[in-house]
Amino acid sequence: MPAFLEMRGIVRRFGGVTANDGVDLDLNEGEILGLLGENGSGKSTLMKVLFGMIAPDAGRIVYRGLPLSGHRPSDTMAAGIAMIHQHFMLIEAMSVVENVMLGWPAAGRILKRAEMAQRVREASRRFGLDLEPDAMVADLPLGRRQRVEILKAVLREAQLLILDEPTSNLAPREVADLLTILRRLRSEGKGIIFITHKLPEVLEVCDRVVVLRAARVSGGARIGEVTRAQLAEMMVGHDVTAPHAHRSPTKGPVRLKVEGLESPGLGPLSFEIRGGEILGVAGVDGNGQIELAETLAGLRRPRAGAVMLDGRDITHAAVAARTKAGVAYMPADRSSTALVRRLSIAENLMLRDSREPPYGQGMFLSVAGLQNQARRLMKEYDIRGEGPKTPAAKLSGGNQQKIVVARELDRKPAVLIAHQAAWGLDPGATRFVLERVLALREEGAAILYLSSELEEVLEISDRIAVMANRGFAGVTMRDGADIRQIGLWMSGRAG
Amino acid sequence: MIDFLAAAIRIATPLLLAALGGILSERAGVFAVGLEGMMLMGAFASIVGAWAAHSALAGVLLALVGGATIGVVIAIVTVRFRADNMVTGLTANILAAGLTSYLLRALAGGGRPIAIHLTPLPPWPIPKLDQIPVVGPLLFSLPPLTYLAIVGCIGLHAFLLRTRTGLTLRATGENPEAAFASGAEPMRVRVLAVVACGAIAGLGGAVLSLQQVGTFTDGMTGGRGYLALASLIVARWNPIGAALACLAFGAAEAFELRLQGFGVPVSSYIVQMAPYVIALAVLAGLGRSSRMPASIGQPLQWD
Amino acid sequence: MTDTAPSAQDSWLAYVWPPRLRLANSMAGRVAAAAALSVALSALLVALSGHNPYAAFAAMLKGALGSPHQIGFALNRATPYLLAGSGVALCFRAGVINIGAEGQIALGGVGAAAVALHFPASLSALAVVSALAGGAVFGALWAGLATAIHLGRRVHEVLTTLLLNFVALLLVQQTLAGPLGQFGAGFLQSPELPRAAWLWKVPEFGAHVGFPIALVAAAALSFTVWRTPFGFSLRVAGSSRRAAAYAGFSAPAITWSVMLIAGALAGLAGGVEALGVQHRLIEGFSLGFGFKAVTVALLGALEPLAVAPAALFVGMLEAGAQSMQRQIGVPSALVVVIEGLTMLFVLAAMVRRA
């Protein structure tokens, strides 16, 4: 009998970056395989190759005796493979049943809407998905949207399910439900590839694990024959980072004071941050983090409330005025907010300061000022690019984020709002970003550090707040924080 | 009054056909700024076809081909080469204006345009139904392409909402990556939608030349493609709504013709502005609430 | 990377000599190829209609450059395209798709003619400057109207500028039928403008001073784009609206600025045409100019200085077309075909990176 799934020697390059470098992978029926690896280790690329969304440069794939090459998603789906993407592939402006019918031959040339709605209801009941066929996807919370994806897969009788970081947008409670659904699917004989970088989930639900590191397979094992520490070592190449040497917070004066802040999707919310203090904000994405960060940065207008910086009211200050007053902001969206990819490193470094010296001299831009400043910042912040004129798009993610760090921190800000500042970076760049933020704290700035990675928040913060339902579900000192309590807050239960 | 309504329907017909094509294109995610050129090409091809083959049917078929040709050009440049939709559409309009004008003269072998004069297509009354007072002369005694526009309008509505292909087309306009992940081929969908848009808008051009005037003159569409574009946006990409919007524009123009007929001392230039001003006013009134297909104008992003 | 002395590529000249121009350099070949390809296709068209393409193009070239008078004609023709086109390039670069140059040029003509007719000045310099200023103001006002609707009511700028073009053309007809019209002329035109308001011309060539003025304007715009904070802000806005907001640039302020500048330049183009070529306002005097402005802006890769050769190319094509039609009998509409094809090829050659 042929193997269920066999991938051999997969290679895929993007420009100069090799995302997969000769990767092998096997999967059996009725098995949940954990595909483990840091962000950027090549997991998603490997799965997109399998699903036919991108073509490999080399390697072969055999699925139940059927060689897959030059295949497109329509082919793989017809063969019984379904993929649930990290960013859901749903049409928000359509209903659940329309999303199910999309691209599915069984829906009929003339759509059998009533029949399909019935099948949605049945499958929803059978797998405990709790979905209404006529609900609009745009109105569903993220956890439900994921179930629409699962529904699509089971209705099409997929035998192999690929789930790309399925828990990254879910609250702990929703994660538990998802794992239950996955076990039920396994018991029906389906093969499942579960992509994640979170060890606890792997240990809880998977039968076997394959670990990727820097585009290659760095290890594999049966669950039960491997410890968490061993898996972590396969992932990062050394033992997991030791917690930061933590100096006791300097008890400075209150620098940032937020009172009853409200904007669409946020609040009301009140908190204070002292100089030399990092307030870490944990929580599942989509609970008001972006709204909080952008309202503080001046990109959204608050409906009510006040924001005080060193006692000055900056509630209604424009972005430029805030920057001048000492507010620095590292947005979560690097590719089109924090940076302009087609502009040069030098131009990205002056993005928020172009009217100020050394860049702007009255009505004109100073070429010399731009040159010298860029050279200096590239050196000081270790931005590795050919030269100041290299477009930002040509840099690695880590070097791109270093541009943002250099621009925002070199201004010696009074307040830093950092949102997903280390997301998707390799370990070296992550350490660089965290160290720079900690250095800024030593200089007496007030720092708001928002991240959906709980471990990162635990590592860097002096105090920890958990965001749920547009506000803080709870706030605790970092020392002596109760992880279970934080988990409860994350699932939306106020403490 | 019946005359007035009949005039409104007559003026609305070419607009409606172009708008229907535009809806196909835009719901697949490509701005339909090229409607003007597609209409012009259709108008030209239909007259030349009907004249050369002595057959109105040949004219109609060639109108489809002529409009589709412009559609192919736009599809290649925007979908394959990811160029800006708006500018490509405008360019295609310039090309169509130049090409029709050049060919009209080249056909005569020299600097003067060839003179083609055909009898405009007569109405096809539907027996019995055309005897109904008011409704009969208005709706059941129309020229052939007008019937086609009405049927096409309802057909397009059903196609978008009730068929799998229509669903795929809408999904492509909303989120092509998701459509691709669901097994659709967004590039193919967009190309076909734009080409079909060209063919249908070409029919709209044939209404002007073949059905209403019987000849072709340089730039005879006179901005009607842009007006069709305005009407489909006013109608929020809904075929039935587009029919109403086109009728409203038709009524405005018919009203202007009326005024001239009665010698009312209102400048005809001011009245001719009406459709454009109305379109602007309606767009301004809709403001933000007009939700475009989410991915419209955005090039496809993967290999 | 090997450690070598900084190459010319790497020098800080790049900030003086804009990167986009270098990109245009690397793209110059492609643009030239696009032009060549469209000429070849047009040659095929000429051959199919039974003429000798070589003779046709020879006639065209002779018509464009054959005599001082012809050269002057081509320069005069290129002037409004360069003026309006560099403004359009500025808008496109800021991500504002302004296709309202057509209407702005037409109203610029009205403004210039109105000032010249109603406020005649005996001093030529004063008459010319005030009339041109009138044109610029009218053009900017019309662009401002489109901007107000666009920003105030969130209607796509392509639609506001496009629809207002049609209104503007009708408005010109209305003024020519009314306040500015010449009674009993038989068709819509104004009386001849006072001689004091005519643009000064180079004797023998017949080229008016519009082209140098347009060149100065394009150079000023190019400097603005590359060497001022304002230029930087519009380049950022053209690349990413969100990054511009994050940088603290006001999108409405940028849109207003580029639209008013482009409108004024387009209005100036209309004024130059009326004062320098027609010496009166005639219905349809600027028909198609606005779309040509978009053409040359793109041919010039949205770099205001590079719009100049593009405008000259189109101007020469059109100057040559007339004599080609007269001498060989190939319809001059062929030029429009060449323009359309060139632009399509250029659009395709500027493949956006995924």
C-alpha cells in the first residue's frame, strides 16, 4: 500500500532567500503530525507548496500513490487535501453557505443553495461547529471563522487537513474546542498536519512531530519519546532563552496617563505608566490592541477620554505634534505602515522626522544631513544593507525592524508604544529589539509593549495587562504573576 | 408622455448594455474605465460588418468581437501586466478613438471618411402584447437590441446570485487570494470577465450606430461609456439598479430634448450637463456608503 | 559584497539626480522599445491600408522637423502637454489619479481669454502675465472643485475629475454662446484677443515662449519632488497611505496641494494655447489635451523633467501627422493610434512588482 503522504527534497527560494532547503516529510492516515518551527523557519512555505499555492523549485510529492506536480489548489482539493490558512481564506462580504459553495463542484452549476444550507447545518451539528448557514462571515468572531474553514474541509470530504498556525488568533477556550474537533477528525481516519510554534499544543494533541529550523528539518520524534526541552532545542538550536536579568523598576514619576479613553473598538480604558516602567499588554489579537496603539499614536481619534504625557494633554494632538512631544510608535504592520518598502533605508529612517534637522532645512531637504544621519544610524543599530540607498524591500525582516527601532528610539522618546515589535523575527533580531527596548526603559521612558506572544510579554514587562473585549481584563505585577489567572483573563473573564 | 418615456428608454439602452458589461468587469475586480472605447469599437465594427455583409446579424456579431478586442487589450495590460486599471482604461479609449477614426478613412483609401448609411433597425413588436395601452408601445414594440438589454439585465442578476460561476466571479472581486485557495483561477476569471465586458459594451455601441442612427461618426459615443460607468457605481454594482440609473439619465436627456423642442429659454449646454451633474450629486450623496468590491483595482499578487 | 570604492551608482549624486530618473534610465530602453513596437504595429496598419509605411513616416518626420516653422509648430504643440503632464505626474506620484486635466485646460483657456478681453492692458508684459494668471486660477479652481467633492464626500477622484471634464467642456460652450462669444461668428468662438496679450514668438520659427516656461515649471516640480520635505511627503503618500498617516503627513493637505498645483498648470496650458496659438477662444480648442497629458506623464515615468521629451515626442508626432495626411493620404488619426499603442506598451513595460 502506498504511503498516505510523502514529500521528498522540497526546495523553494524567494529571491535570495531559501525558505525550504531539501525538506522531507511523511504522514500516515489517522495521524496528527505537528510541524514545529520558529517564525520564518519555512513551515508555511512547505505547506503552500504541498497545497499547490506556490510551486517548488525542486522535490517531489506523492499523495496516496498520486504524484503531485504543477498542481494548483483546485487539483489538491479535488484529490482530498484541504488547507486552513493562518489568515483565513474567506470572503467576508459573503455568507457562510456562499463561502462553502465557492469553488465546490457539488454546489452545482446553478447553485443548490437550500440543499447546501442543509448540509452546513448537519455538518455543523455533527462536529459541534455551531454555525448558521446564512450568517455573514464579516459578523463572525475569529474563532467561528476558523470553523467555517474546517466546515469547508469536512464537507468536501478532505482526507488530509493542513492547519497553519490555527491557534494564533484564538483564546485559550477556543483552542481547547479546536483540539477537540481535531481529535474527532482523527478518529474518522483523517490525516492532519498541525503547524505551530507553540510547544504545549503539540504535546497535547499530536502523535508525532517534525521540527524545521532555518529551512531544513532539524529533528523529529514521536510524542511521548521526547521532552519539551528537547523539542525547544530542535526549534531554536540551543536551550530556550533564559529569562532576562531583571533590574528592579526605577520608580519614576507617571509619564503616560490614560483616562477613560474610548474609540470605536476600544475602551473605556484607564491606566498609567511611570518613567522607567514597561507595561506589557498580552491577549489574543483583535481585542482592541490595534485600536489602543493607534489611538495613543494619534492615528485614530478618541471618542472620549484623555491622554496626558508628562502632565500635558495630548488627547487631540496630531501625529506630528505627538512625535515632537516625545511619543514613539512601532506599528505591528511593518510592510506598509512602519516602512515604505520601495523607499531607501535613508528615506525610511527620516520617515517621521523629514521636516526636522538634520533632514529638513527650512523648505528643503538636506542631502548631507540625510547622508550622515543614515550612515550613523545604520552603524549604531547594526542595519545590514548595501548602503543607505538600498530599498527597504531588499532587507530581511530583522533589518527592516531595526530601521524602525533606529528611527523611533534615536529620538530619545518619553513614551514608546511598541506593537508586535518582535513578531516573526529570528532569535537574534528578537533579542536585539528587546534589548533596545529595555535600554530605553533604563533611560526613563514609559513603555507600552503590546504583543500576542505571552512569553515575550512575561519576559520584558514590569507590569502585565491582559486585553480582552476592548479593555484590560486584568493587570498584575510581573513578579509573582499567576499564569493560570492570565489565561482566564485572556479568555475574556474579568478578574 | 409616452413619447417622453420611449425617448428615455431609447437613450438608456446603450448605457444599460455598457453598464451591464461594466458590472461584470468590476465585480471581478477590474475598473471598467474602458467602456467608452469598447462601445466605440462595437459601434464601428457593427456598422462596417452590417454594411460589408449586408446583414444586421453580422453587424451585431462583429460588435461583440470589436468590443471584446478592446477587452482583450485591457485584460492583458491590467491583469497580466498589473497596470493601473484607470489609466489603462483611458488609454484603451484613446486607442479605440484613433483606430476607428483611422480605419473609417483607410476603408475609403484616403483622407475622407467612408460614408456608410444604413436603415436603423426597426422595432420588433410582439404580437398581441404591443396592443396593450401605454405598456404595449413602451415595452413590447422595441428594437431587437433593446429587448436584449432587458433580458441581459435580468440574466446578469441571476448569473451573479444563482450560479457557481457568478459566485466565483464575485469572490474574485472581493478577495482573489481566498478565491484561489478555494480552487478558482482569479487570473482566468478576471480576463474572461473583462473580455465579456467588452463584448457586451460593444453591443451597447451597436445600439447607437446600427439600431439608432444607421451610420458611424468619429467619437459617436460622446462620453456615454463614462456615463454608464457612473450609472453602475450609482447602482452599487447591481444590474437592476443600473437599469434604473440608466433610465434616470435617459429621462434627463429626453427632458433636455423636450425643452429644446418647446423653445424654452434654457441653454441646451446647461441642460446637457444634467447627467454628469446628477451622477456627481448621487455619488456625493452616497459618499462612503457605496461599498466597492473589496479588491477592485488591485493587481493579483502571486505567481 | 566585495569592498570596493563607492561606485557612481552609490554616490550621493543619487539624491541630486533622482533615483526615479535612474529607474527611468534602466527603463528608458523599455520605453523606447514600447515606442518602437507601436510604430512598427502602426506601420503594419499603414501597409494594410495600401500605403507605403516608409513614405508615411518619412513624410511625418519631414512634417515635424522639415522647416523652422514645423519645428516651432511641434514645440507649440508640446507645450500644453508638458505643462499639464508634469502636473499630472505630480498627482500620480502622490497617488492621486487626477484625470481632470482636460476640463482644467479648457477652463484655463476661458480664464485667460476672459482676463485678456475684459481687463485689456496696454503694456504687453502685464497683459500676458495677468491673462496667464487668470488661466491658472481658473484651472486651479476647477481642480479644487473636484478635490472638494472627492475629499468632502469620499467620491473616487477619478470619477470626480472625469465627470467634471464633461461639465467643463459644456461650460466653455456656454460661455462662448454667452458672455465671451463673438456675435454672428457662425460658430462658437470669442472675438480675437488684444494683441498685447499674445505670447511673444521667435520670428521665423513661430514658437512662442510657452515651451521655456513649461520647462522651468517641470524643473521646479522635479526639484520639489526630490529635494523638499513636501516632495518627500507626497512620495510617501503615493506609496502607502498608511505609512503617510504614520509619518504625520496629512493626506487631505497633500491631495489639495498636488491637485491645485496640477490644476493651475493645466489652466496655464489652456491659457498658453489661447494666447500663443489661437489668439482667441474657440470651442474644442483643447480637445483631447488632458488625456494626452496623462499619456506624456506616464511616458515620462511620472518624473516631471522626463515628461519634457515625452511631450516633445507626442508634439512632433502630431506636427508630422498633418503633412503625412496631406502628402501621402494616410489619415492623421494614425497618430492617435500610435499614441494609444505606445502608452499601452509602456503600461505593460512598467510591470508592478508583486
